[in-house]
Amino acid sequence: MVQPFTHEPFTNFKKEENRKELEGALRSVRTELGKDYPLVINGEKVYTEDKLVSINSANKEEVVGNVSKATKDHVEQAFQAAVEAYETWRKVPVEDRAHVLFRAAAIVRRRKHEFSAWLIQDAGKPWDQADGDIAEGIDFLEYYGRQMLELDQGKHVEDRMTENNKYFYKAMGPGVVIPPWNFAFAIVCGTVAAPIVAGNPVLLKPSENTPVIAYKLVEVLEEAGLPKGVLNFVPGDPKEIGDYLVDHKDTHFINFTGSRATGVRIFERAAKIQEGQQHLKRVVAEMGGKDTIIVDETADLDLAAESIVHSAFGFSGQKCSACSRAIIHEDVYDEVIRKSVEIAKTLTVGNPSEENVYMASVINQAQFDKIKNYIEIGKEEGELVFGGETDDSKGFFIYPTIFKDLNPKARIMQEEIFGPVVAFAKAKDFDELLVIANNTEYGLTGAVISTNRNHLERAREDFHVGNLYFNRGCTAAIVGYQPFGGFKMSGTDSKAGGPDYLQHFLEAKIVSEQF
């Protein structure tokens, strides 16, 4: 009997025993740094000379691991393995497929601190953020297993006197998963587990920034009993294998999380029919955000400031859901900024593999340079009221940064920065608050801080985002509780961690029998 879903609890690192357990896991993981990792094709480990080198972004001299790079030939072999595995995996009883996910969840749960330690090293996540990332991965495994058991019952359709009709779901075929580096365990886990439990083999191309933690998931699923060929691990250079994965005639779906530019490119390429292709490819895409918290004149201002700061600076703003715009009613504008700056002053910044800090480094040099450039743009477009410091001498550190008095059409109010930068603008009334909140091409998350019920109900209909929160921050969606995905250029609104998600990787079939 499968128990009802409840989300994985988070670890309280204020408790000494929890701190000591994670510190022990970090010491253990450090003894494993610098190892070589293979491709996995049809269950076979394949080592190549050319490597992706994962470094600790908080200490550029520290190599986390060297991961073999796949070529087009390797990808072709992986497709052959996936096509072959599809014929057997799709016929495995759904209960057995779901229990692979449940066993994987149990393995990760037992080794949660170990996986957090790898995430701290590979992705530069502070302790709480890493623990939440691992918990979310466990949630995806548990939730999607249960959802597939439910979908296996099919849907009700009507019968007639001499006719029996059955409506059910079947697997689509092999597909490609291209996850990001910012939730380097959770999103990898969710985007892989969903199509697999639906009966589809997968080619996984992890982010070149965080391939080691992705390989650790492959190991877990193998240990949980996933047959060979169902998950093929093909890390590599996107310029070399990215288009090949998307274009391939045997690709039935592309499950992508990343930038708007890459997502649009995938969408365009997936629409073209290749020689030998007999199906239309599905694209499931989550492409980022420019997320806004609006604060009206009735709001609890302490709650407003806390919501803005923690939504803006958690994981150094490297979340597609991060608050990068705060739109404040003019009557409380100065006070909310003052309170936000006071909270930001208390945030600690450092190397999470050495200490429990609130903020760590950003992921790599390219992101560091991009964010630093946006800070300079912000100085021209508005007034810098806090932060702005950067330091890449040892790691890629950007300190929490707050700008005020921005024009709603300014670049730092419109373009996705993906770093610890938040810009404030004021509005004269709730109508203007909503107009500004909706004035970007994105529609992922947003929040309203207000005690005015009419304002909240108005926002419920007119704030055009996929995940809207009242009187809390705009990050930290929980699987099964707040299914995640947005509108407009934020993607296909696939609602990861929700009751409809698995249907993106299934085909509905009706069988009618007369008698």
C-alpha cells in the first residue's frame, strides 16, 4: 500500500547534531574530489579523453570532478540503446516502474547529507538551499511515482449497449532531458523521473557546470533497479551535441529548463520533421522569469521587506523564481527600502563548503561577468542603495545588491539577471502596481504583500504569472503543493510537481470493442 504523498521535511541546521552530520558529509566528499566520471550508455560506463571539468565556484582551484564528454557518435549509440529499451520498459507494469522511483527516493533519503555535500561542492549551494534541493528531488520521485499509479487507471468514458470503451495512457518513446545547473539535483531528478516512470527511455545531457551531482543520480537509479538503456548519461558541449539531440528522428520529447534564448531555439528546431521521423515532437520548456513582488499601502512592511530580501538573495538570486523587481506603493516606498537594506546587511557571504553561510558564489566566470555588468547598468539607470561589491579573486562572489528609483522599462527591470540584484520602483496606486508587474515578457512567479482583500482578489485574476503568492515570498514552491511553471516567455506552463505533468510524456489511447 503506497502512503499518501507528503513533502520531504527540511533539515534544521540550528541543531548541533544536524550541523555535525553535514560537516562530516563534507569531509567525506572532499576525499572524493577530482575523480573521473564516465558516460553511461546502455548500462555501460564509457570514459573519454575529453572532459567537462566541474570546479567549486567558491574556490576556483578546487576540482570537483572530471566528467567524460559525449560526441555525436556516443549520442547515436545512446539513441539506439533507448529505442531498444523502449520496447521492454514501456511494457513493465506501472507499479514496478513506480517502485524504482520509490526505492531511489529511499536511497537518497538515507544519504541526504552526502548528496547535499556534493551539491554544495558542485553547485556552490549554501547548506539550507542544498538541503532543500535534495528534499525537492526526493519529492519528485515520490510524487511522480504516485501520479503514474493514478494515471494507470485511465479515465472514465461512456459505454453503449454493445460496446466497451477504454481510455488509457501509453508511453511515447525515447526523449531528451536538458536540465539546468541552478537546481542541479532537484530539477535533474524531476525532469528525468517523470518521463521514465511514464515508460519512456531518456538521454540525459546535464549542465556542463554541474555534471557530477547528475551522475550521482544516475548511480542511484541504477541501484534502485532501473534497467540498462532506460537512462543514458551523455554530458557534453551543447555546441557539439545540443542540436543533434533535439533534431534526432528518434527524439519524441525534449524536457528543457534553461534560458529563454535556448528554449526558443529548441522550440523552433523541434518543429522540423527529420527524415525517418513519424511523430511530432513535444517540447516541455521552463525558460526563466523576471519576477516581481508588489507591496501596497496596507501591507505588513516587515513581512514585505523579509519576503523581498529572501526571494531576491536566496542562492544568490540564481533562481528563475527569484525576486528581481520590487514594486512598492509610494506611501510606503522609502520604509520598505529601509527595512530591506537592514535585513540585507545581516546576510553572510562565503564558501559553503567551509561554513554555513546565507549566500555563496555565483556559478561561473561568465555569470559573474554578466551580473557585474548589470550592476554597472543599474548605477546608470537608478540609485545604488546597498551592495554592488564583486570579488572573483578566489571564487565568483557577488554581494547582495539593491537599487531604487528605477523606470519600469529600465534594462535591469526588464532583463533576466540571474544574480543577487533587486531593483525597486514606486507606483501611485494598485492599478499601477499591477501594470508594472505585468510589463515584462515573462510570467513565472510573483507575490503580493497586502491586507486588502479586494487587492488580493484583483491580483488573483490580473497578475499574469503561473505561480502567484499572497503575503509571502515568490520562491520556494513545493512539489505537490505549488506545481511550478509560468506563462508568456517563461515557458510552456508545464507545472512541474503537479497532477498534469506526467501527461506531457504520455499519449492517450482509446480502444473500442463491439460485442
